[in-house]
Amino acid sequence: MINITKDKKGSDIVHSSIDALENKLDKVTVLLERSEVAEYVRLLNHPFSLIWRNVLAGLARGVGIALGFTFFAATILYILQLLGALNLPIVGDYIADIVRIVQHQLEGKTY
């Protein structure tokens, strides 16, 4: 509780306390603006917008995973084909079997 007195020294203490409180309040205001709390509250008040953003994010994530896995699998198959062409004794036969199985599956044939 602030004790307000009539003397000059007490008045200075009250003013310095109020100034310090204003500075702290300004810092809190800036931090809240940086954290975009208002945008978050707006999203919570408009659920359709929130759902739409989540649908688009999920769709983009799914497409990214599919493209990434396709690139990764194609790279692995390419490397396996190169290793199979080297005719390494045991490893080459194993890799050739894997490549043949994958190629049959891609053609729609069963092994």
C-alpha cells in the first residue's frame, strides 16, 4: 500500500514508485504485443479460420512427407542399383533380389 504524505520526500517516493510501475507496465505491454496474444484470441473467437489453417497445414505437411519419402526411396533404389551393378559377391546378390522385388511390385506383379 502506498503511503501518501504531504512532505516533499514522501511525494518523491510515491512518484518514483509510480514511474517504476509505469515502466514495468510498458515492458509487459511490449512483451504481450510481441507474443501476438491478440492474434491468438482472434483465432479462438473465429473457429472456422482456425480449422481452415489447420487443414491447410495438415495438407502441406502430408504433401511434403509424400514428396520427401518418394525422393528418399528413389535415391536408395538408385544407390542399390549401382551397388548391384558392381557384382559384389554376397551383397550384390542380396541387393539384386531387393531391386528385382521392388521393380516387380512397381509393375503391379506379385513376387
